[in-house]
Amino acid sequence: MNFFISDIHFCDTNTFTFDNRPFKNITQYDKYILKSINKYVKKNDTLYVLGDLMDCDNTHSRFWEKSAKYIKKIRGNIILIMGNNEERIVKYFFGGNFEKFKSYCLSLGIKDVKYEDYISFGGYNFYLTHEPINHKNGYVTLFGHIHRSKGLWQSFGLNMSCDINHYRPYAEKDILFQLKEKEIYWDDENLRLL
């Protein structure tokens, strides 16, 4: 089974505060989301993290290093799609060398790191990216980056941010359900006006 999530930002107190995440503190949030992911994702499943698993704001930002302890505990096979925070980690801490960063991620137990990916299930073709602006015509784009600011649906795809889905990963069946709901209630202009 495949699962999808984005914008976890482990150990990042800035995002925790900025997004007003409903937890007592960052430690409670980190433990909750780890438990939530492992409740759904099993050993042989694949978890696509559509960016910002880790966090990095600048050359002094070390939240990304602290997140390793949580990443190592995630069940399943993690495929990390590069987010803007991972790109800053590569730039500031790996000398711009993507392959060195990828090796670091593999040492944490992440199965693969990519800038984008494509997958098909349920009769749909999906494009996986971090930033919605990168969407591709002819695909349902699964993305993150915007957290909950623009909601779940966009005309080109679905937002996989953990903030949108109650801090749990989306399963394939969840995505197919949302696409069906979108087709019935959102794409039909007559029903939208009710």
C-alpha cells in the first residue's frame, strides 16, 4: 500500500508556532505524528513524503539534524520528494551536493530521495511534487508546501499536508475518495452553488 504526507517539519518550533498546530509543544507534536504515521504505515508499505520532512531556514538552522531520531522510527519504505527545506539543507550543509544529502538520508533508513515522481493507481496517473506551482497537465498532482492555507483541492490536484489531514498520512483509498468527492461536488458547478 502507498501512503502520502507532506510538511511534517519534525523538531521545528518555528513551523509549529506559525501553523498553530494544536499540541502542547513540539515534542508532543513530533511524538503524535510519528505514532500516527506508524498506526497506518506498515513495514512493507511505501510512505511518500512530499517535501519538508525536515526543516532548515538558514545556515544556523539545525532542526533537520534533530529530526533524525524520529525519521529512523518510521515504519515502511520512505520515499522523500525534495521540499524547499531539504533544498536548503543541501545548499547550506552539503555544499550543494544532492548525492551527499541523499546518502545521509539513506543512512537514516529512507529508501529513496527524488525531486519528483510519478505513480498510478485507481485508474489515475499522479505527479508527486512539493510545490503546487510545479503541477503537470494530464496528471493529478499530489503536493504539499502550502500547508493548510489554500485547502485540500486545487483544480490540478490534492494537498497532502499533514495539517489538512489531521496529522496522518493519506492512503490510496483516501485519495480516491477525495477525487470522487471532488468530481461529484466540486466539479459540478450546479452542486457547488447549493
